[in-house]
Amino acid sequence: MKSNQSLTRRKDPAWIVWALLAPSLIIMLVFTVYPVFRSIAFSFTKYRLGMDAPEFIWLDNYQRLLKSGTFNKVMVNTVVYALLTVLPSMIIGLGLALLVNRPGKQVGFIRTSYFYPSVMPMIAIASVWMFIYMAQNGLFDQVMIALGFGAQNVLSNRNTVLPAMALMYVWREAGYLMVFYLSGLQAINAEVLEAATIDGATGAKCFRHITLPLLAPTSLFVSTIAFTNSFKLADHVIIMTEGAPNNASTLLLYYIYQQGFTNLNYGLSNALTVIMLVLLLIFSLPRFFSQDRKIHYS
Amino acid sequence: MENIKKYSITALSVLLALMWLIPLVWLVGTALTKASFNMSFLPTTPFSTENLEYVWNTIPFGRYYLNTITLVVVTFIVQFFTSTLAGYALAMYRFKGQALVIVIIFMQIIIPNDVLIIPNFMTLSELGLIDTKLGIMLPFLGSAMAIFLLRQSFKTIPRALAEAANIDGATLWQTIWQVYVPCAKMAYMSFAVISVSYHWNNYLWPLIVTNSVENRTLTVGLAYFAKSKEANMQWANVCAATLIIIAPLLLAFFILQKQFMNSFVSAGIKE
Amino acid sequence: MMKRILSLAISLLLLLSMATALAGDAPLELSMYFPVNVGGSAAALIEKMTEDFNAENPDIKVSPVYTGNYDDTVTKIQTAIQGGNPPDLFVSLATQRFTMASTKMAMPLDGLIAADPEGAAFIDDFIDGFMLDSYVEGAIYSIPFQRSTMVMYYNKDAFKEVGLDPEAPPKNWTELVEYAQKLTNENRWGVGLALNSGSAQWAFTGFSLQNCTNEVGLMSADGKEVYFNTPENVEALQLWLDLQNKYKVMAPGIVQWTDLPTQFLAGQVAMIYHTTGNLTNIRNNADFDFGVAFLPAGRQYGAPTGGGNFYITSGISEERQQAAWKYIRFMCSTERAAQWSIDTGYVATRESAYETDLLKNYYADFPAALVAYEQLPYAQPELTTYSAAEMWRILNDNIQAAVTGEMTAEEALQTAQEQGEELLYDFQ
């Protein structure tokens, strides 16, 4: 053990390390590790409002969910919403980064305009956009009426409610992803690009054959952040629609919240939590297999 | 040709910037003018602080401010201690079980706290901490993001410095706080920005944990207000309330924009 | 070495205790959760009335805690009780009483009423229609407080403009459609209904009562059965769809409860179905002549009652129960019921309140306010069953499915019926 210790603190006994780690580790064990196992355990029980103790029912909760039309709808919504938000905000984020990847004072102001939604609480953004999307009187509908399309009332239409929320989300997220692309772009050696230009490569070619491949690790990394972010938010659903119309905008985390805290169905909401964990795990996998990992974590 | 390209890029980026600003402009304009039945992008009614006064007097925002500031500050202070120690341990030692520790820290990065609301609420109620500020903060007092950020930063500090301190007879405790912490200022700044903005903006967990006004945060107070069935040109009041809660962070951001963006990048990458 | 660790531990402990100290202790006084669902400054009024109570009773201090709208409040009460830190009493929907009783969150009040020398008289004085909403299996679980019913507000100026008699609002569904068609133009809808979750089921109770043949609308009185898919109810839902799609006199899709009065006040809709709780608000803000009317009849008149009742949390000490009861008595006293009604537009819950000069003068001055009271004999409780929150969601979701064109009226109510029966299976 001692021989493994670092050079500087040769004489410290092994328990010192654990003492230093303990405060953080205890919190993480209690509020991150334990709840995962707890959710798995409770997902096998019937445990709801008014019951004194959970009742073991093995896989019934999962079977019930698979049969439930609402659950299937929620899963489809969650995936559709992720697709509607992740790719567009990555592309727009990259586009914005390319636009502002140069020095200068005005550029600072422009970057600020793209990024400011990231420092606003989702709850505030949703409160404002709820009125933007308000039927008839809202800004969005006023523009639609002025353009001759008539009032759309997008939040009450099952076909437009998710895209409308996604638009708001992309507005918020693109600036955030932009800063990652900016740092990725700045890491690309200027000489490489210069050499390419001298070789006669034009802007577009340069971008496709040099910049884009070099940004691939950044993109992979950004995509894991973007997916996690799209799954972990229910704030806007709570404020804007509460899942309406007929669960067309119910996302998985909102469904967990609703089953857990409105219906007080702990068994079912823990089963949903387990499903969410699986989803997160799947979409985080690239992080572990990416080349980039070494750069970021070593 | 070059110039045309340059100008068109500038024009496009400015145009987009203006588009991005639409919600904020509308929010500020609506909050600061007399309410009207017809929503418009640019205000059509005279300037007025009526909405701000109304919401400030209707909702105990003073109390919510105090609560949020308390939470943000105490959370950061505790994280400062816990993460410094853990970050130092991970940067300086090799030990049995290290891999397991890393895995546990990783788990927190992959699994956002909001996803675990159900089991964590159960734990918290067993601990009797529902509707307490401690309950809101507890899950965040060990921060994986901060630990990685600080570990990274500590690793870049030349060991000679620490060895010199060691020879001078400095204890471990002194070495950490007097040698390592001052050398990692930038990392602490990033971590402070991220921690403060996360906890200022956090909603779902405080919503679930708090019941009383004594513990309610700004975001929860705003949501209750925005969802309340108070009728009539509600948007003017909700905009005013929103402005009240976003103003401090937004102002800080506009002043320190570069620091903010860099912090988000370094924390994100460390995540 | 030990010293260092010790100092580390102590500083951590200090920090934690500091955090705990900042977290504050639970107050020893009674706490009460209450929702506010309507316009105006009802929250401030409740706080004011509570201050009066506290001043009158120096030994008790009730702290009212505003916990959002009705839905939020239900959630908060549940989580507070589950979290072991419940309020002593609370205002929640009358429809929550079966859930409150079956989960033992609230206590039966019969003991407190019997022990109170004036208890029986106090209960007798409540309007029957409202007391209906207080019983679970024969025991009283809640006391009517901020009770409302749905009325129709209509824009008299708009009526005049299209040649309708402003003193003759539509009396039945046929007239409703006919008038709405006349009132609809490019900038104005004829009629408006809020169809968001939490509002649609309320309005639908009214339409169901107007159309039913046996005085049974959506559910049985014991809260254990639902009758969503009767032909009469399908007909009622079809009327909504027709107003939107066939006659095109109502905004398509879902209009929010909160937006509807604003649209009415802005002149964008000529007749709206809304709560009496909004009366004061509309009166203060309308810049046109408006009227208040009975909901148009189908086969007969019908309207939903709704709103919140007082509950006392089960498991609190007897001393606290007594104090909570005293507070409820105070808040529901005749004079206060009258004043509360005037200030908010909610319906006064006590018969004796209508004998006070306060209300008599008010009605003389503002006859529109009397409409809600006169309509009460036709009113019945809104959808109330066991697992009320889930049942609401089921009905609302399926109504929305019909409104957004996902299902026909019949399919929607059939689905609602099946889901509702499954939910109530445990209580049969």
C-alpha cells in the first residue's frame, strides 16, 4: 500500500486518503449510488398512496407499463423530443461557433446574446415562452395571424406541441453547445488550416475535410451532454402544458414526477426511474468509448 | 470579395443575435410597461414599475431571495471544502479502491440529480429533512464536477512547491489550504460560477423538498405564480416576476461574460 | 495527526450545524396550506382574515402558507404528509375527500362537531348543495370554504351589436349555438370554454348534468363508480366538438383557464363559461357592459360546484385539533362568509350569510352576483371519486384527445370509462 503512494506525501498513512474523500463520498453514496439500487428494489413492489408497506410483485410494474398506451406515448415523446432538440442544437451551436470564431469587441456582444439563455432558469424561460406561444394573443400567434396562417395555438395541438417546446429548447441550448465548439475550434492548429489554404483548398472544402473531422471528438462529447440534458428536464412541461393535450407533451421525467408526487405511486414511479437510468446509460456510453475521454479525464 | 464575405458573416451573426434577444427584449419591455390586453413585441404602453411593485408586494420575493442566496452560498462553501479535500486526495495519492471511487464519482456525472427525485425524496423523508434547507442542499454537497475540476488543476501544480512546504514542516492541512488552494484560483472561479448558476436556477428538487415559504426558493415561487390562476393580462406580472429572479445572474453574466463561458466549458468538459 | 483529523471533522460538523441552523426549525404554531385558483387577491384576503383570528386568539397562531393552485396544493399536502411534516389543517378541493379519507391524511370531524355546543347548528347552516361535498361513508371530512360554481359571463355590448337582446342570454343549448353563431365574427369567437387539464372536467360536469336523464352525471355519490360513456355524456362532448368544428363558434384546441377571462375582457370572445370566483375580477376590469347568466340548459339546468374545503390533518394532537376547529369556525362564520363572497365572488356557503345586511346590500347594488346563488339548486358536485387526482387526469386526457381530433367523442369517453373502472377496481 505504502509503496503505491505518491511522492509528495510519502509518510501519510493510508486512511488519510479515505478521510479526505469521506465527506464527498458519503454524500455520493447516499444520494447517487444508494438511490439507484433503491429504485431497482422498489420497482419490483406495489407501493402507493395509503399503503403501509410495499408489497413485492416482481415484474408487474414493468408489465403494466409495457401494456400502457400512455407509457408508450411517453417513451416515444421522450425520444422524439431528444431528436428534435439534440441534433438541431448541435448543428446550430456549431454554426454559431463558426460565425463568432474570431476576435473583436462586437463579437463578445454577439456571443453573449447567443449564450445568455443558458444562465436563465428553465422555469423562467418556460414562463416567458408560455406567453409567446399563448393562443391568439401570444407573439407567435400574432406573427402567424399577420402572415395569414391564422392562430395556431401550438401548445394545444398534439402535432405541434413537442416541436414548439423543442424550438424553445434549441434557442436555450445552442448557445451553450456553441462554447464547446468554440473551444474545439480554437484547439485546431491554425497552421493546419493555413497549410490547407496554401494548397488551394477553399473555405467549404477546408471545413468539410479538415475542420469537421477534427471536431468529431468534440461533437461526440457534446452529443452526450445534449442527450443527458434533454432527458433530465421536466421544468418546462410542468409550467407550459402539464403533458397536455392528452399526454402529447408528457416526457419521461415529468411522468416520473406525476406518478410519484401527484399519484403517490412509488412502485410505478421507481420502475420509471429505472427505465430512465437505462436510457441515460445507453446515451452516455459514447463517453466511455470515445478517444476523447483520455484527453478530458486524464 | 474577402470583405463582402466578412461583412456578410458579421451581418448574419448580428441578425441571429437580434433574433436570440427577442424573448429577453419582450420580457423586459413587458415587465416595465403598463399592462395591456394586447401583447406586442415592443411596448405600446407607457413605462411603469406597477408590475414590479405588484409582484414584489404580492409574492414574498424578499424571503425567496434570502432563501436562494443562503442555499447558493452555503452549498458553495461546503462544496468548496468537500471537493478540495477529495480533489486533493485523487490528485496526490494512488490507493487501493481508487478505481471504485472514480466509478462512484462518474455515476454522479452520468445520472443527474433530478432523475433520482423519487428514491431521494424517500430517503430525505426518512431522514426527516423534508422542508428544510439542509434537505435541498444535501445531495449536492459532494460534487463530482468540482472534484474533477480541482483534481485536474492540482495535478498541474509543480510538486516542488509542495515538497518545499513539506520540508518547512507544513502539515497536510496547511499544504492543502496554503499551497494548493491558492494555486488553483482559476478552477475555483469556474466551479463557483457553475455551482452558483446551477443552484440559483434549480427547480424540480427544491419544488419537491420545500413546502413552506421559509424554505421556498425563487424558482419555486416564480412557478407557483406563473401557474396560479390569477387572471387578467397575467403576462405583465409574470414577466415582472421573471425579471426579478433572473436579473442578478444575468447582470453578473453580462459583466463577466468571458469568465462565465469559459467556466461552462471547463466544467462541461470535466463533467 | 489525530488533531488534524479532529479539526477537519470539527470544521465539517460546524459547517453542517451552521447549515442546519440556517434551515430553521418548524414553527410551533399551526400551519395551514391553502391554494388560490382565481383572480383578484384572494391570497392576501386569507392572510388578512387569519391575522384577525390570531389577534382575537392570542394563544393560537395560524400561519397560512400559499401553496400554488389546487393541483400544486394537493401535491404539496401529499408530499408534506409523506415527508412526516404535515400542516395542521389545509384547504383542498372538496373532490379530494375520498382520497384524503382512504389514505388517512385527513380526519373525520364528527367528534369535534359533537363536542362543540354550537357544532350541529353550525353544520346545519351550510347550504345543502355544498355540504353534499363533505361526507365520506357518512362521516364529515371537510367544511365548505372557498366554494364556487360555474356561470356564464356574456358581453352585453356584443349582444346589442349583433341585434340580440342583451337582457336575454341563451337559455338552452339550441340558443347557445344560435347566439354564438351570430356573435362570431373575424375578431371574436361566440363562446369560450377552458379545456386545459384541471378545467375541462369541471365544465364537463356541468354539461353532463344538463344533459343527463336521471340526475346522475359522471359518477356515483359514493365515489366508487363512474359513468363517462353514457349516450347523454357522449352527446354533451359532441356538442363541444361541434361548437369548435361544425359551427366554428369556439376557438379550436385548448384554451387555458387563465387566458379565457382575459380574452373575454379583451372582447375576443362574447360568452364564457367560468367560475363565480372571477366575478370581482371581471367586474373591476371590464370596459363594457357584461351580464352573468345561468349555464344554458340541455334537458334541464345544471352546473358544477367546485372549490376548496377545510380539512384537518389526522394524527395531530387533540389540542391542535381544537385550535384548528376554532379557526375553521372563525373563517366560516356568517359575517366572514358574506364578506369573503363579496371580496372574491366565491359563493357564500352559509344560509345565514344571505340574511346579513352586508350581502343584501351587495346584491341590491350588484344583482349579477345573485345569479350564482340562484343557480345552486341545479348544481351538483364536480367529478369526485377515490384516487381523485388520477381520475381527473383520465377524464381530462380523453376529453383533450377528442378536442384535438385524436379520437371521436364516443371513443374518448369509452376509453375514459375503461381507464376509470380499472382505477376504481381496488375500491369496489
